[in-house]
Amino acid sequence: MPAVLVWVFAVVGALLVFAIAAAFVGREAFRLGHTPTTTIFDLDEAVLHVAEGLSDEAATGLTMDEVRDLIRFSLEHLRAKGLTAMPGEELAFEEGPPVVVADDDAVAVVLGRADEAGMVVTDVAVVEVLDLLLDHLVEIGAVGPVVPPPQL
């Protein structure tokens, strides 16, 4: 009889340990599955991606430093909208309607910042830089899928 009792306690103990471990693993898997991933943005990589993709018309007269500045202006605009964060900062995910950044607004902001910095750039060059930057952000996973419109 005592040998059977030992086996019963061993089986019950093993099942209890398995249940506790499965609960912790399941909880962490659920938490990680519902936590947005962090994408690390490398400015130098983005500058190379954008510069290599520019058309001859847009690239004429643009230096690598100017491409870097245009990208920086765009990222600062996105940060002001609450869509990006600097290293060490956390994004505040607030409830409410999605933040929409219109193309023409982004182009206007970047052109204005370029003008303030004394840069001479064309609208075509800025549009191409922003399009290629968006392509790069999608490629590295910093931009997610298109958000469906809210149900009314």
C-alpha cells in the first residue's frame, strides 16, 4: 500500500508542476504575442537606401548630407505626431482615432524645414525622399499594415 501511495503522490506532483509551468509559459506567450515589437531605425542605413533609390532628376543637386537632413526632418515631423520615439523613450499608445499623416502635410513640413536650413531642394526630390523613406520603414517593419477605417 505505501508504494502505491508514493506513486500517486509522484504522479499528482508531476501533474501539478506541469500545470504551473504550462500556465506561466502560456501567460508569457500571450503577453509577448500582444506586445508591439520594437524596430531599431539606423539613420545611415536609411540614407543609403534612399540615396540609392533616387531618380536622376531628384538626385541632381542633392548631397548625402542633404538626404540625411531631409530624412531627419521627416522623422522629427513623425515624432511630433507621436508616431516615433528616440532611443530610450517609450511610445504612448493612446486610445482614440488613428493618427493620420497626410502626404502633402509631410512634404510641406519637410520643405519648410529645408528652407529654414537654407537648403535648395525641389518638391520632386522631397516627395521621392519621403516615398523611399516610407519604403524603408515598411521594409524594416517600423510601419505596420494599413489600419482599416473605423466601423460607424
